[in-house]
Amino acid sequence: METAPAAVNVRAFTVTHRMVLGIAIPMTLGLLTVPVVGIVDMAVIGQLGQAALIGGIAIGSTLFDLVAASCNFLRMGTTGLTAQAIGAGDKVSERAVAYRALMLALMIGFLTILIGPMVLPWALTAMGGSQEVNEAARSYLLIRLYAMPFSLSNFAIFGWLFGLSKSRQGMVLLFLQNSVNIILTVWFVMGLGLGVTGAALGSVTAEAVTVLAGLGMMAHHLRDDWRVPTMRLFAREAFLRFLAVNSDIFIRSMVMLFTFTLFTSLSARQGDDILAANELLMKFFMFGGFFLDGIATAAEQLGGRAIGAQYRPAFDRTVRLTLVWGVGLGLFLSLLMIGFGSSIINALTTAEGVRELSGHFLIWAALTPLIGTFAFQMDGIYVGATWSSTMRNVSILSTSVFIILQYLAMPHLGNHGLWLSLMMFLATRGLSLALMLPRRRDAVFARG
């Protein structure tokens, strides 16, 4: 179910450092614009002088992002399947993957619009905000929900472009989306005085504009060659494979979200200062993740293409080169955080207690890029190969390790035990996938 369709001929190609960086760098630059949107949203709403509005935006954005992140399979699955179609030289499959992803994105998106208002009261109660905060979050989400079909369609478009190795176009779309979001949010909130409603409208409009631009890029790539026979588009085997890959990645994503949510919950149980310190230090992990995601995207595209082409040398070289760049980048980021972490912490908060605790646990956050390198790189290889059931199983194993280790370590080591558990979670993911790689690779290329 997960393996690529058998190729009639091996389609040889050479993987180079330039190819890896040509995919990774634009992806990283685009991702670095993402946190700017959240910062601007908070800064603009903060000018209104009402803490409840800031809290409402925080809770509303968290709930929306939680739903959207659970659908990230639309991006990852589309990338792997598209890259394999490119490697196999199957233009019809290349187009069919995009159309299937867009259909699924629209179906889930519109379903969310219908169900969202009914689930919203329960979700807001679970978040535990005050009445004023929940009212602001409700106003925000009732509008932001209309972005869901656009947001999920963008996942599909980004995945297709990354699968085609068109990272520069993906970077342009990310810049466009975030720039429009920032400009419209400032205008709607500060210029027109629309408050949290304006922030939501800015996000919805930005997503819609990005979809139109992305569809334009797709049309330009396809030109007159856009047709897919109905029998191929809805072919039972291909459609079941598409759904199986995406369902596995969905489970994997939900398990990952559960792990990081549990990390936050366990931080909160240790007190407000520990919670604030850990959340601040997690920004270091997120920052490193933007760079490592670039390497992972290169692994997805080039590894998937090699699988589709049934050309093992290209697959093996993709693994080696992305590992070299991943480890090098992870080591550099870790050293950077060790060297400048304290200064960054002092710039981010003036609370002396949080500063002291953040500095005390800084070494753990600084190690996350290096320890997480295998996890990011192997994720990329497995996404490109569409070995999604293995990714699903390893994510469950890694989360189990996290749960067991924090239970054993935190009573003796406190917050150090929590961070140790997170390190083992990352290490288990990466090493488990790496150990399983030879067997999965040999099984696929033995069919060539």
C-alpha cells in the first residue's frame, strides 16, 4: 500500500549539494516569516490596551492552529507522492495527486466550517479562559473558521510545489501570505478599528489570496497539460494509497501534538515561572526547527524522486547529503544558542525569576537542534518514500518513551527530568527511523 508503483525503467539522476541547498534554503527563508505574523498580531492587538483581547487572540489562534496542524498530512503526503510521480516520469499521476489533495482539503475545510461553531463552546471551556477572553476568542474564531478551506488548500498546493522541487515558488507564497496578513491586520485593527475581528479577517484574506496565487502557479506549470482521466483520478488502488498515507501521517501528527501539549501541561504543574521559562526555551527549539525543516524538505523531494525513479544511488546519496547538512546545521545552531542564549533570554523577558530559570535550563533547549537532527532528516526521508505506517508506529513508540521517562525522572530531577524526556523523545524518533531504514530501502529497491 505504501510503496511506489513499480517503474518500468530506472531513471538515473545525480543528487548534489547544490540540489539539497536549492530546496532547503528557500524553504527555510519562507518559514522564518511565519512567527513574524504572530508577533505582529499580538503587537497590534496589544495597542488596544485590553488584556482580554490579547488572551482571546492567543486562545483563538491556538485552537485554529491545532486543527490546521492536525491536517498537515495534506502537505506531507502530497509532497512524497508527487516526488515519486516525478521520479517515475508519470505526468498524469503528478497532476492526479494535486487534484486529490485539493479535493480532500476542500471537503475537510467546509466540514470544519459546519462543525466548528457547534464544537467551539466546548473547546473554549476546555481552554479555561475568562468570560471576556472566551468572548474575544469566539469572535475571532467564528470568522477565522472561514479560512480553513483556504488554509488546507494551501497545504495541498505547498506539498505539490515541494514535491516538484519548486521551493522558491513555495517561499514566494509564504512571503505573500504572511505579508498580506501583516498589512491587512494592521489596517483592519488600527485603521478601521475592527479589533479581534480585524485580525481574523486579515488571516482569512491572506489565506484566500495565497490560494489564488498558488493556483496560478499550478496553472503556469501545467499550461495546457492539465487533464487527468476520471478513471485515473479515482482509480481505487491509487485513491486508497493516497488515503492510507494521509491517515497514517494524521495519526503521527496527532501523537506529536499530544507530546508537546503534555510537555506544556507538565511544565504548568511545576509553577508559573517554570511554565514561562519552558515556553520561552521552546522558542529556541521552534527556531531551530525552521532550519531543520528546510533540510527535511530536501530529503522529502529528492528521496521521493529516487524511489519513483527506482534509482538507489540517488536515494543513498540523498540520505548522506541531507544527514551531513542536518548534523552540521544542528551543531551550528546548538553552539549559537549556547553562546548567545542568555542574551536572547534577557531580551525576551524582564522577569528576573524567568530569566534565572531559563538560563538554568538553557543547555537542554540548546541541544534540541543537534539531537533533533536525525528526527527531522529521517522524517523527510520517510515522507518522501511514503513509508507512513512506520512513521506512525515510531511516533507512538517515541511518545511512549516520553511518558514513561518523565514519570520516572521528574520526581527525582524535576524540570531537568522533563527536558531529558523530551531529548529522549527526539532521539528515539530519529534513531528508530534510521535503524529501520536499510530494511525498508532494500525491500523497495529489490523490486527495481
